[in-house]
Amino acid sequence: MTTTGTVRTTSSALVLAMLLAGCAGLGRQPDAPATAATATAAVEIASVPEDWSALDGRRVRITAPLVISGNHRLDRDASVVVAFGERLRTPTEVALPGAAADAVAAANRARSLSLALPPKAARHAQVWRGGGTLEVLEGVLTVGDDGPRLAVADVDTLQPASRPAAPTVAGELRLASLNLQNLFNGDGRGGGFPTARGARTPAEYAEQLARLVATLSSLDADIVALLELENDGYGTDSSIAGLVAALDPDGLRWRFVNAGRGPGDNPIRVGLIYRADRVVPLGRPATLEDGVFGPLSRAPLAQAFRAGSGPAFVVVANHFKSKGCRDAAGADLDQGDGQACFNATRRASGEALRAWLAGDPTGQGSDLVAVLGDLNAYAMEDPVRGFVDAGWTDALADVDGGQPHTYVYDAQAGRLDHALLSPALGARLEDAAIWHSNADEAPVAADAAPPPEGAGDPAPWGASDHDPVIVGLRLRTL
């Protein structure tokens, strides 16, 4: 691998060495009978073919660089999705819904290719992180309803994407957001498993909790908006209390905002945790459970804070209705513009949230407001554009060279997770980052080989299916 790329983490190098050793000779047994495809010289491909179907059944050799864009099926059928050129972007992350997004979707399909991997290669999930590259590939191509698929025997030009260190964000105040992917703790006393949405066993819960704690500890945030918490109150056995206790066993730093109940009646809720040695909550929290909130979008939670002698500011945790089409009707049906189902509800959620915040629900009179969380909408979709059009700042727009992502769906990367700042707070934006600790990780097959000796604790990688985001702000000076 030293001739094709450098693996920057010890664990990646060790796993890759095992991968290549395990893959050597797969599909090339000397006594295997030759087929028409294997007996024919490979067709060389240096760019995206205009017509994949013309190559159906042929052996091809791809010399154009390919980037790993999707690994969500790695543990199901040992396949990944690669793309010619750059990784695939979610159409409505980069283009307006409708014709412009349709054009991006068509371009994505044209330069996408599924790889059927050697079984042993597929078992080493870490090296198939999104963003890795392959320089040369050869195999037999088949074209079906799902597009072109290349069965490969060797992946010895794979250059895995390294796992990035936690970002360091400048600013006097740091706000973060993380979707916990259903943090349910059973009865809170070691029993009550399997849970309705989360861990199936105490061991699974312990691993999930450890990875989340590793993530939150590394972010060094002052306040964190949490999503997909079990809605089980605020007692010592609650999910949020268990998370804070694990994050801060001595109880010296971290606290959670206690809304009394909920917010909302959904099985999952939003929450806020904060560093009590850095910020002070002001007054009572506020929540909105009217209209679209509660039955569809999860009820938001707002809390005012002060850091030192700085001005009061408000942080709002949010989780809008998902894109799934179950029970969708009327305007919430998929309109075919790339925004999927329940866009009308998400758009109405954003409008209601802005109107509610304009009424100063926390009673502190501050115009410094941060809306954090999973809006289940990409950057160019109606719910997010509603905030930007109203003068709010999209704090993450310029992250990662202007190509940010927090989530990968159907091999396409985009942002469902947002940090939107009111006009007054947007003027105080200092820095922002997304930690790609989750969305690019490949799922691990049930029969996957254990990590090699010396690879270390895998936490925090794969703590959730969403990446955490963090924003740095100036508060004392403009």
C-alpha cells in the first residue's frame, strides 16, 4: 500500500493488511473453469461510459479514480457504491427542489457503480469508510434494474479514508448538536430490554452509551442539543439522566435541562445538556406542543443561558418530522420534487417555530437564538430555506470547503442536521465544524472479524448514523 497511498491510522493499516491478505487470489483459483467473460480481454474504461448496457457481461478494467460514496449494504450483500469523480451529493443539498435537483439526481445515477466485493474484504468494515478511493479495478460487469454492478476479485488499490480527529472550534461559546439514534436505556436499572427502538440487550446499550460519551467528551461543547432520546421523564432512571451520569460520573460539570415532562408525547424527544461550570440557565425552559408539533414533528425545547458576563442567549433543540411516507396524505404526500414525504409538515414546523421564537418564549428578551438539530431537510429544501430567507445564518454552509454533510442516505451525502442562527447571533459566528465520526462509517456484519490486536477501542466511531455538529460564537464582543 505504500505505493498507492498512506493509511494514517494504525488500526486502518492493520485491518487493510488483513483485508489484502485475505483477498489474495479470491476468484482466481487456477483450476477454476474459464468463462466467456474471464477468457475475453478486459475493456478499459477511463471515464464514465455513455451506455453501461453495452458492457453488460463483459470484463472491464476501470482506470479512472473511484470514490466510496455508499457502504450501507456492506453487511447485507457485501457491496458498496462508488462514484466517478467526487462522491455523490444529495440532490436537494446542492440544488433547488424540482428540475435542478432532478438534474443532479440524473448525474448521480450516471456516475454511480456498485461493487460486489470479495467476502473477506467486505468483513473489514473500517476500510470502507465513505471518501476512500480506488485507483484501478477489474471485474465482470452486469447491468440490471438497479444500474451497473462490478464483481471484483481484488481491491489492492484501495486507499481508505482516515478517521478524522475531533474538530477544534474557535469561539467563546461552543454549541453542538447530535442525533443519538434512539438512546433507550430499558428500565434504567439494567433491565427492560429489548427496548422499543434502541438497544436490544444491556450489552448493546452499554456499547452505545460508551460511544456517545466518547463523542460528547471529545467535542468539548458548552451546550449540546440531543435528539432521539427516550421520552421517559427526568428521574434518575431516565435516559437523559443516565447519559449525563455516564458523561460526568462525579457530577461536577454536566447538567440537563429539566422540562418537567416530555417535551411532547412522542416515544422519542429532544433534550439539552450543558456545562454548569461554563454557562448558567436563565429562567424556565419553554416548549411548543401545538399544531404540527407533538403528533408529527417532535416538540422543540428552548432554554435561555448566560456565559460569564455575556448577554443572554437562547438555544433550541429540534427534530422535525421524518421523510418516511407512512400515513402521509394530501400535501404531505411526495410531490416528486426531491423533498420526499411530509415536506409540508416540515415547512409548517419551521414557520411555527420562527413565529414562536419571535414571541420570546423564554421571557429573557434576547434576540440571540440558535436553532439546532435534525430538521430532516437538506440545505436547499423549503424548511431550511425558510430560515435563510428570513435572515438566519446557516452556520455550517462553508464547512468542509462548502461541501458539508452529516448524513449519508442511498450513497448520497447531505445535511439533515443544522445550526441556524438568528440575524443577531449570526453576526457573532466565529467558527463551525462537522465531525465525520459516524455517517461515513460502514455497518459491521454480524460475522465480521474482530479488530486486530492493537487496533484499540473503536469508540466513538459509529456512535450514531448522524455526524455531530459544533459551532463557535463570540458573545462578549462584536
